[in-house]
Amino acid sequence: MSTPNIAFIGAGNMASSIIGGLLESGHPADAIRAADPIPDSLDKLRTIAPVQVFADNAAAVDGADVVMLAVKPQIMAPALDSIAPAVTEAGALVISIAAGITIDSMAKRLGRQTALVRCMPNTPALLGCGASALYASARVNETQRQYAQTILEAVGIVHWVPSEGALDAITALSGSGPAYFFLFMESMIEAGTELGLDRDTATAMAQHTALGAARMAIESDADLAELRRRVTSPGGTTEAAVASFERDGLHQIIGRAMQAAATRAADLARDMG
């Protein structure tokens, strides 16, 4: 597979993170471009990546194999209009990381012949440990699928989903998921201070416990239920805490929260589409 020329529309944090990951993985800087109307964003990008930068979107897209749309959903329409002729001329694959913007709504502005991929990344991509789900339109060929996968793998793991609607569930799980863990850690820290710990100690213990548990979940051959059982001695402290969670309906609480997130994602997609 040849090295694609990639144009980023938008040079914010997520675009900068993906560009940084691409460079670390060996993608040549001269095959990456970025456009942004905000000079400060381009200046910040230049400090971390020696890539070509543009104030004009169409100029960045000229000759690109892949166009990464890394703009907010609210400004997607004018961004698409600004690159439509250049995308058609280049025959480029277009990848969008904007939540709620459907394949159909993008195709209406870029043309039905355009190869489109929707991506739902999450914020840990900023640290190179993201989880991204991808969905491809029927116009995307195998080479273009590989382009999309390689680009997003530069900042974490990648999974393809079989339908665009599945991205609503991905949004509820991994897209919004970091906030759930932050909230849980906040609650653990507060409970720790109420039990008499100073805040610095409670914070360090909660953060590193979360980090260690995540690594064990990823690196162990055992499933999560077995890992939990190994920590939960009969009649012990963990069993008392887990029993309290179960009495309060933790599984149902999480299920309702994720259903609310998925429903909201679907609503936003309809509104923005």
C-alpha cells in the first residue's frame, strides 16, 4: 500500500494528536497537510509537526488521497462546501470525526460518488491510547479502508462497525465513556477523603488503581468476571462493597445512562442531518 497524502481540515487537539501519531509511526511529514482559519491553531501545530499548513481548505485538499474532517459539527456544512470541488477532483477518501454528521448529509454536499468514512474516536487518543470505531460507505474500496484504519491506529485501537447506527452505541460506550470513569474516580476520591484520607493520597490511589485495573483487564487472559472474583474474597471487604453496588442497582444505573447517551446521539444525528 502506497503512502497516502493526507489533508486535515481543522488543526485542533484531535487533529494534532492524529498527526503526531502518524509521524511517530513513520508517515512522512511532507505527505501531511492541515488547514485551519485560526492562525493560532496552525502556529501551535507547527511547534509539534513540520507539516504544510494552509488558511484555505481547498488548497490543502488539492491532490490529497485522504481528507480528515476534524471540525466541530456546527461548522461542518461550510467546511464541506469549501472542499467539495477539490474532493471530487482528487477522488479523495473523506473521513469525518464529527459526532452526529451522517454519511448521507455529507454526501449531499460532497457528491454521491464520494468515498466516506465516519469515525467515533475518544479523548484518550490525545495520549495515543484511544478507541475508535469506523463505518464505511459503500463507495469505500479496500485500499481506502486500509488508509482509514492505519490513520486511526496511529492513536489507538480501531474497530469497524457493520452499520452507521452502531456508532450511536459506540458513542455511548467509548465516546462518552472516559467521562464515566472520571466520575467514578471523583466519587472514589470523595469517599476516600470522607474516610479520613488527605485529598492528594486519595487522588493518587484512585488514579493508579484505575490505571492498574485497566491494564489487568487488557493484558490478562482472564475475563472481567474472573478478575473481579480473584479480588473478592468470601466475607471480605471487597465482597461487602460489591454487594452494596448490587443492592443499589449499579448494572441498571449504567445501562440507563448508556441508553440515554445512545438516544441523545441518535437525536443529534437527526437534528444535524
